[in-house]
Amino acid sequence: MSLLMGESSQTIERSSLKSQSLPESLALGYPASLLSNRPDVMQAEFNLMNAFELTNVAKAQFYQP
């Protein structure tokens, strides 16, 4: 859980089910800030940046004599 939240490894305190309360309305989906911590999402972002930069290099090669 700590890895997905982008925090260092730590113990997680747990409580009983009876002491927990659920919110009245539940939001669907995940916030983008949590998704950006996932290693596969980071790799996809770096792959996209790499492809973009390689495209720029290829375009620049057209202008060299």
C-alpha cells in the first residue's frame, strides 16, 4: 500500500470493522495523483517522452545538409 501511495515503507495500523464508518456518497475512480505513483504508469510516461523526443530528432535531421 505504501508503494502505491508513493510513501516509504511503514507499518499500517488496522482497526476493527465496527469502528470504521463509510461515507454517505462514494466517488468512483482513482485520483490521477495516485495513478502517477504506479510503476507501469511512470514507464508509459517515459516511453511517451522518449518517442516524442525521437520524433523531434528525426524532424531535425531533415534540416541538416
